[in-house]
Amino acid sequence: MSQHKSDNPGNSTMKTMIRIFLSMLMFAAAGCGGAGKAVKKVRVGVSLPTQREERWVRDGDQLKSDAQANNLDLRLQISDNDAARQVSQCENLIAQGIDVLILAPHDATSAGVIVEKAHRSGIKVISYDRLVLDADVDLYVSFDNVKVGELQGQYLTGLVPKGNYVVLGGAPTDNNAKLFKGGAMKIIQPFVDKGDIKIVMDQWVKDWQPAEAMKLMENALTANRNNIQGVLAPNDGTASGVIQALAAQSLEGKVPVTGQDAELSAAQRIVQGKQTMTIFKDTRALATTAVQAAIKMVKGENPGANSRVNNGKIDVPSILLTPIAVDAKNLDKVLVDSGYLKHEDVYKK
């Protein structure tokens, strides 16, 4: 009697093994495809202007932390206050195929070319903390920077409503510096108009450099024979330079000096009575807001703007957070209790 080939145990076993092998290949292929989709991370490019100031170090750290928490591929570049380098670094990020760019411009005007290059590649741009001027920015995430200046002006005029003032602005390339100063002068100018306050120096500070602020303050003290009653310092770095100049004339702690950024060194100076106040802008909240907005924008969702700020070309959809004035009275509550600074660091002897 003849038998069909299918009745051959060897053939049957071979066919079964082939079917199993093919099934495994198909499953593996499907699995790899699914895994590939699952692990593809949103690529977020970040360009920060500097790490020379504590606040920008905090920004970078928080952005990294939030990116990790949200499973994002974050690619961070630092331009070190070099506009040309920032353009080059952002071109490189764009070439890497990022999905969105978080850009804190060193030069608010020249950074417009970065926005144009990103848009040509279909990449949306979030202007971070500092506003890019004369460009079609997709979103601006920052603090109410005019309010920052108003808080500084209110504090200073509240302490010293009469006398000679030194008014310092931040870097002239930074649009925020103009907003801070504009806000402060809204408060100070009426006192000037009445003749109660005389501005004996009004200068911008290149790149926010403390050494520049110290030189300017030294010049003001010399020109006015130390007859200075108040100093509008735009941030904590410039305040440190101003205070060095005052200390050389034994005026440290005797002349009110404003600040901004709530840096640890500034908190220590406030506790020691050397710096009068600072402005707390919680960079943790700012970074988290930017990352969440980036995720929504990549998904095509509304990032949740609560305001609009004109940058010379368009009214940019903006998310503006609230700044807080800090002095010796509320420093513990605002900076220490919130976990922003550690008590042992602030009160370190």
C-alpha cells in the first residue's frame, strides 16, 4: 500500500517547525515595529544664553529634570553670551531633527533668524524667559517682566523717596532688561518729575556682568562724592558688583540696592543686611511650564497662553508667571519653605 507524503512523520514535523519559525518572525517583526513606535521620544532642543549665573544653571537643571520625567529627548546647548554661536548651535539642533525648540536668546534681535530657520524645517519655537524680537515666535513663556521692574521701583522708592539714585539696566541686547527698567521707571519717574529724586547715573550693564556694574558704581560714587541714596540694580549679579563698590567706601548695607533672581548669594546678602531685596522668579515653574507647552505643541494642542506680548512684529501668545518681591521679612517663607533654597545654605556663616 502506498502512503501520502503528508503521512511521513519527518515531513509533518518539518512543516510544523517552519510554520512556528515563520510565526515567530512575523511576531518579532510586529513587535519591533510596535516597540519602535513606543520608544520614539519627542526631541526637544534647548538653547540657553549662559551658565555664568546661578539662575540659568537652575533653568538648565530643571529643564533636564522635567524632560526626563516626561520621557523626552532633550538636547541642551549653551551659547555663552555669543549670538553667532547661538545661531550655529540652533542650526545644529534643527539638523538633528528636533520637534520643538525652546530658545532663550542672547541677542533678542539677531535671534529672529533662528526662528525663521526653525520654521523652514517645520519646527515650532518657544521663546523662553527672554522674548525674541521681530519674529513669528509661536509662544513666549516668561514672567511678567514689567511687573518685575515695578516691584523693584516700588520697593526702592518706598525706602528712599528722596535723594540721588543710580539706575542700572541689564544687557542692552536683552529685551527683558528694557522691560525691567521700563517697569521700574514707571514708579521712579514721578518722583524725578517732582524733584524728589535725582538720577545721577543711568547706564546699561553689558552682558549683565557684575564687574561692569562694579565699575559703573565706582564711577558714580566718585563723581558724586559718595552722595548716593539708592541703587536700582536689575539683577542679583549686578547687585553683587554694586555692593562691592559700596563696601570699598564703607557704604555696604547703608544704601538700598535692589536685585532679581533670588540667587543663593543674594539671599545670603539679604540676611546679612548687604542687599535690600530681590525678585523671586521660580525657574522650576518656568521650566515646567515650557516643557508642558512643548509637549502640547508637538501634539498639536493649545499650549494655554494667558496673555499676548508684542515683539515688534506680532502679538506673541504668551504664558506669563507672577514674580514676587523678597526681603528679609518674607525670605524664609518664599524661598526656604518652598524648597527653592536650603535654610542651612542661606544662613551659612
